[in-house]
Amino acid sequence: MTIRRKVKKVIDKDTFQTYRKIQGTDRVRIAGMDGAELNTALGKRQRDQMKRKIQGKIVTLQPVGRSHGRIVAKVRHKRKLLK
């Protein structure tokens, strides 16, 4: 199953919020991606890069599970898998 959603807000490198909920949540974690903590300079840089890439844009999600109340999904933007 694939789902298309517009990204409302990038929270950090591997987590973002959508405008419409998916299976009861609007938070998505990108499968296979791990970003630095936001309290570090690297974490803030990674978040800002992801904001420029997907915030306000349409992404395609392929859910693979759940973690901490979020959907875990393979995410594509412009047909490219985010990783």
C-alpha cells in the first residue's frame, strides 16, 4: 500500500508531520534513517537539509510498521527513496 501526503513540518532528519493522519497519527519516521540529536549542531544541520528537501512538498509513503506512536515508512520524494 502506498500513500501520498503533504509534509507539514520536519521535526528532525528522520521524522516529519503530515497534514492528514495515517492510521491515527500524523507523525512519520523514515525507515532506515537515523539522524543526530537536535541538541547538536549536526542534528540541526540535518533537520534544516531535510526541511529544504521535503517540507511543504508531497511525498509517497509505504508503511512498514509503527514505533513510539509514529508510522515507520519508506518515503519517496520525486521518485527517489529518502535514506
